Amino acid sequence: MKKIRYLHFSMDFPLKPYEVHRFRGAIINAMEEAPDHFHQHASNGAVIYRYPLIQYKVLKHRPTIVCLEDGADEIHHFFQNRKEPLRIGAKEYIPDIARIYLRHHLLQVWQEPMFYGINHWLPFNPENHKTYQSLNGLVERTQFMERILQNNIVQFAHELGWDIKKEIKVQIKKIYAPKSVTYKGMHYKSYKLDFYTNVSLPDYIGLGKAASTGFGVVYRKNRKNYND
């Protein structure tokens, strides 16, 4: 198990999901020199390949930032140095905080599985998509996606310094109709799932591709739905 620092806050103005990239840019531009956890780039412009500790999302129609571990410490750069207003596209907004939530979250493998949803998940790259397409039955395809989701959880845990010693279980309960999305000029299928896992995941973290910009958002579902 591992205890991590967790912070998320939302701003008091509306935002559409397709504007997340603009919101991310506005936050970065609001500081004279944003630390690399805000943008995942080194000083020479090279991409830093790691799990994002600062993530940008739209939750309940509001722009939201989720911060983990060092990201929860570095967010003070924005609060102390932000310029107002934030410019997102052609519009300007005052970045008043509507809600802020700070706590420690215990990452742990439990005996009893928990019920989660995940939105806008991008499970496939060109290689594993070919493998997925080659599978004939729904059971085989679902099991393949379960392994991908399990790997996403393991990668998340590893990047946060938690080496899981126990068996991780993932069981997909429902797969909703996929949607076509464009990310960095490439076309993907994004998925919404309901699933069980025995790992305690923080609400609203991202899993998989583009986790820093609103894809693969995980949330705990109501326990009354557990046996639906």
C-alpha cells in the first residue's frame, strides 16, 4: 500500500470538454515559468514520458485540475503567480475557485472489489488494436480490454512509487458504444466502461493515453449499483 497526496479543484466558469487543451495552455501561460509537471516538457522542448501528476479535465461542466504527489505541491506556482484573466480561445475568464479538495489517498489492494466507471478511455494503439480486431468473440475482446486496463493501473501505481505485490483483478461489467475522437491529429475510438477492480483508485485520475488532458477519467460508482 502507499499513501499519496491528492488535490483537485474546479474553477467557477463553464467549459466544454473539447476546450481542455486550451484550458491547459491558459494555465501554463498564466505563469511566467511553469514547472515541467504542468506541461510534461523538458527545458529543451523534449517530451517527458511519465505519468502526469497534474491533469486537466472538465467535470460537471467546470474546468478542473487534479494534482497528485509532487503535483499537489507544485500547484502553488499557479496560485501565487497566476495572471488574470485566463484567456481560453476568444474568451477571458476570472479563475475563481469554485471548489477545492485536498486529502491523502491510500492506494491499496483489497479483497473485495470496488465498482468504478471510466470515461473517454483510449485503450488502443495501432499494434494492440490489430490484435483486438483479430479476436472474434465478445468474451475474448472484453478480456483483452481488461488486460489493457489492468496494465494501465499497474503503470499508474508504478509511476507513483507503488510496486504492487498482490494480484490485481479487473472485470469489465459494461462497455458502452465507443465514440470517435481526435487527439493530436490522430483518430481514435474512446470508450466508457463500468468495471470492478480490487485496487482503491482516487476519483478523477486519468488512466491510459492522454491522461493529462481529460481522457480515461476514473470515478467510483455508487455502491448500491455493485450487484446490478
